[in-house]
Amino acid sequence: MKDVLDKKHAKATLKDEYHLNECIKQVEWFHTHNLKYPDIRVSKQRLIAKPITPQRQVLSSADCSPSLGWANNSAKINFAKLLVCHFYWQGRLVCLANIFCDAISKEWLLAFKALGISAKSLNVISAQVQLRLPQSELPSYVDKHSTQVLMPYRDGYAAITPVASHAVQAELHQAASRRDGQFMNLNLTRPAAVSELVAGVGGTVRVLNYPPHISSNQFSLHESMIAKLERDESLFDRYSLIKTDFIKALDRLLNINFELAMKQRRLLKLASLKQIRKSLALWLSVIIEGRQVIKEGSFSIKNATSNGQKIEWQLLNTSCEDWIELLVPLFNHLNITLSHSHKTKQYAYHPHLMQPLKTQLLWVLKQLSSSKKEPTITEEDIPHRYLYLKGITVFDAQLLSNPYCFGVPSLTAVWGMMHNYQRKLNAMLGTNIRFTSFAWFIRQFDYVKGTKLPEFSMQGAKGKEFRRPGLTDSRNGDLTFDLVIHLDGFEHELQEIEQNSSALEACFPSRFAGGTMHGPSLEASLDWCKLYRNDDLLYSQLSRLPANGKWIMPTHYSILNVNELMFLLNENSALCPIMAGYLLLETPEKKAGAIASLHSYSEPAIGLVSCDSAIDIRLRGKFNFYKRAFWMLDVKDHYMLMKRI
């Protein structure tokens, strides 16, 4: 067919009774959520869900225009297209199936009459479509090939089957076509068997591609400071001032697009100032660490060749409380540093940047020189401990945290591993300790290219063929991270764990996000699994973690639609999309094939996390860390979402 607007062809199609009947039959396989993505072995089921309640801090189908997809026998895909292809009508995204399900308007009656379809025939077609397209329909049993995840629900557990939303996938593909953000391709074999959407893009599915920006050059601020002192080099991290993030933030301040809405301009300016603040903190990070080391007496500044005229030596010889007095020479040195690079020389002494740069530098110095006491951290008199797991390594972890995102592994995977740890520890010691929340620091992140071969298993229609299932394109990687877990319980049980510290290592799980997990080698760390009573002592360790790593922090952003998600990701390089939990499409109930007494089909939700450096955590202080960095699972009747405590 050369012209989709060819009226002769349209009339011939509508007069072809066999073709029209086959098109109507395919309405039986229209869906809102695709049970066959990505495993096409799921069959004879479809899912049409009622609209779900939008949640402020995650993106879901509730924030997208409602739309229908199709998935069934790949040989019938061309018959499905007539009634499922979407278009805009009177400002609303619809397909012909929607038109037939609603009261047919006068405009449509006239349009079909012009194509040779009488009002009587139109009513017959409408009745057949309505019969095959109910308001909601969910499977009565769980297919053996459907994924199931155990999640806490009320006083027990419920099995959750995640299903991809057609509306979310379609809008992400549209954003990728507009080149609104960073996307990665997944290549699916037999795309026509997956869905009409996947077939329409040739089996190349686009997913958000926002891995954490973690340098492979692992070093601590302490080691970097000593190495530079020994070589008599500048202690300022000049590389942080030529990074794309810093330059982009300066450009945005100079060229704020006034065509944007006022809210977007405000968010853009705020994100730019925060990025400048972070970059300036990184610029000073080695000196900040040097001052701390000298204060503790673990290094003497006399050990290195000094030049008292250099600003870095003035900072090292001055207590942090008095650094504000050095604002003017430090700001002058900042502009000189900018002028020495061809990438940043146009920003040095720029009249429109002098004030914001000076203000953000002053903020950093104030945070370092602040002598006021931080608010007391209250735990409501509940006995607690912090378990610090250091240098944990995972191989072949799943980096597709949900059907829409590549990058940071799923937050629910971290929670699941932590909950498994809790169950094993309580079973061994006979205690009732609760692992309530966690803070997550990623030290190293490496994407491993290639598709893993699935293991042999019984396949075929009757399960009698021992072979590999079909390849499914996946994304795996290796990572090293630290985890801080908050423990609640009775004091005598917490003391029992302290007295049996070897049990903490013995019960440590071996699986995380589909990968293999283990602690560091004995040569690397003898103290990788440790309980802390004292918040200050733990924070002193955490604030001096490697400068190349990132804390995965909760954010406060509200995501209203895909366009706003892309705007936030494009304007703030610290943000990453992530799997943030599930929105239930039905009340959990008993179903055949479920791995638990209750089961529910659920939609994965896209959340936003901020990847913050160790120096950011130090600047914000202990109180901010304990109140903002920890994640917990919030379970309600309609959702299971990871949120900040």
C-alpha cells in the first residue's frame, strides 16, 4: 500500500467481509499492559486494567495518555492494525476501537457513510467491538512463564507479576524519536509475537539510558591529597571545572530560555546553581580532606614542601571556621583557573557569572566553617543499630531495573536482598530484628556487553523438550557498593547480634538483582561487616568514602508526565531514572499458578534518584544524611514504592 489516505483502498478494505471480521476478532487481544513482553511464551492471556491512581513521585501509565496495544499470534498482526493504530481526534489520543466503544458521533457516521458503510452495519461492528473490549479484564491464573516476585503484603506476602504498560512504552518511544534524552536499544527476536508496538519499531525497543557517572579511577581523597603534596602539585581538582556538567550549568545561567514556562525556568536555574555548588565542592575536595587529616594529626603539613603564598597552603594552615576570610583570594584563584583552560576561559570574570559563582563558593565555605551544632537525631527511644557492609561486589547484576530503564539496579532488588538477609539472620539466632531502611553507595560500576545464554530446561508445548529457551536481550554488569542498614529491635536482641558478629557474615546473601554477590576478600578488608551504635562514628567513616563513588539518594521531584521526566533528566546530570516499586493493577487475590497465597498483576514505576558524591554528603552534614539518604519500602493497598524515610 503506497498511500494510507487512498479512499478506494479504504472502501475495498471495509467491503472485504473476511478481512473486516478478522480485524474485529483481534480486538480480543487488545491490552493496556503487555503480558508477552519480553517473554513471548506467555500465551492465551491479556490484561486490560482500570486507570490507576497517579503517585506524585513516580511515573506510570496514570501520567500518560490512555492507549491500547495488541499481542497475540504474530501471523495476525496485520489484521490488528486497523483498529489499534492511534491518532489524535478532537485533542484526544484514540484508535478506531475507542471510537466504536463510545457513542458514535455524527462526524464518524458521515465519514463511514462516505466509505460505503451504512449506519446499521456500523452499529453491528460497534456491538462486536464492545463485546470483545471490556472496561477491565485480568487473567484468572498465572502463566508458568510469567515472572513472579514475592513482596510483603499486610501480615504475609503476595506474589507480584510486573507487566509493562503500553502507554508508557509508546510515549518513551516518541520521546526517543524526538531525541529528547539518552536511550539504549534492546533487540528482540520475533517482534511481531511480542506486540504491535515492538513490531512497529522493527524489534528495536528504546529504554532510558542513564547509568551512574562513576569514574573507574578509584581513589580516596586522603590518598590523593598526600600524593599531590609529595609531588608539590596544586591541591585543587582542576578537572572538576572542565567537566561537561559544570560548563553546561554556566551556559544555562547565561542563556535561560524565556520561552519556557516560569516553573521550568525556576527549576532550570535552581539545578544550574546546585550543579555549580557541587562542582566547586569537588574543586575543593582534596583541600577539605587535607585540612581534616591535618586536624586529626595523621599528617603533618611540614612533611611536604610548602609555599606560603599559594592559596591552597593558606587554606591548609587556616582552620575551616576561618575559611570565609579567604573568600576573595579564593574566588580570584577560581577565575584564574577558569581562564587557563580553553574550555572555560570565556566564563572567567564574566559579569553575569561573578555573582552566582561567588555566592555558591561562599555557601560551600559557610558549610565548612559552620560551628553551629546540628539538630539531635531522635530515634523515638527505639533501640537501634546501623550495619555497615563495605566493599560488596556483585557480578552479572541485572541493569534493566524495569522494562523502561537501564542503569542503576532496582531499589526493590536492594530491599529484597536486605529482607532476605533479615530472614536468614533471625532464623539462625532466633531473634526478631527488623531491617527497616538502607542507604546505598556505589563505588564501581561496569557494564558488561553481550547477551547471556539461558540455561537448559524442559521446553515445548508439553514441557518434554530439553533445550534452551529463546534468547532475550538483557543488560548485565558488575558493581561494587557499600550498604548501610538500619536495624530495629529489642535491646537484648541487638546485643545478641553484637556478641555473635560472625553470624552477620555467615547469613550474608549470595544473590542480588539476578547476579552473584560476595563480600571483599580477606586481604582487602577484615572489617567489612560491622555494627555501629554511635551515629557520629559511622558518619565519620561514610563522609570520607572514595571521591569517584556515588550515593543513591531520594529526590523530591514530582513527575507529571514523560515530557517533564525528560526535562528533569536533561537539565540535571545527577538524576537517574530507576525502578522505584510497583503500582497494583488489582487487589491481591488467590490465583492458580501463583507462588504465594495472594497474587496481583502490577505495573513497574519509574522514579528519580540523585547520584551524589561523598563530598556532597560531608557538606550537608550528619543530620541531613540520616534524614535524607535512607530508603524504605512503603506498602499500601494500591502500591509498593521505595521512598525516603
